[in-house]
Amino acid sequence: MSIEMVTAIGAFLVGIGSVISALLLNRKTTALLEYRLGEVEKKLDEHNGYASRFAETSDSIGKIKTDIAVIKTKLEFISEK
């Protein structure tokens, strides 16, 4: 076997090893990204839950303001008598 043939076989084996290594690394990276994306989605869902709670709180505050205005009006009416 000539030196050129040994070099070519060696280069081919190194190339195959590099491709396999890249594929394994890509698979691991993809799994990590999918996991982290899932965690971000969970946090986003939790955050959206807080947003709906704030909307409910805003509605409640509006009702409280209306009730206070009604009470204030009634008190002014009573004090005028």
C-alpha cells in the first residue's frame, strides 16, 4: 500500500469521525434547545396567568371606585338635610 493510499484512508476515517461527532453534537444541542424552549413556554404561560389576574384586579378596582362614588353621593345628600 502506498503512502498516498494510507493518507487517503486516514483522511477518510477522520472525515467520517468528524461527521459522526458533528451529528451527535447537533442532536445534543437540539435536545437542550427543546428543553429550554419548553421551560420558557412554561414561564410564559405562568406570566400570562398573572396578566389575566391583573385584568381582574383592574375590573375590581373600577367597581370599588363606583361604589365609593355612590356612597359619597349618598353621604353628601344626607349631610345636606
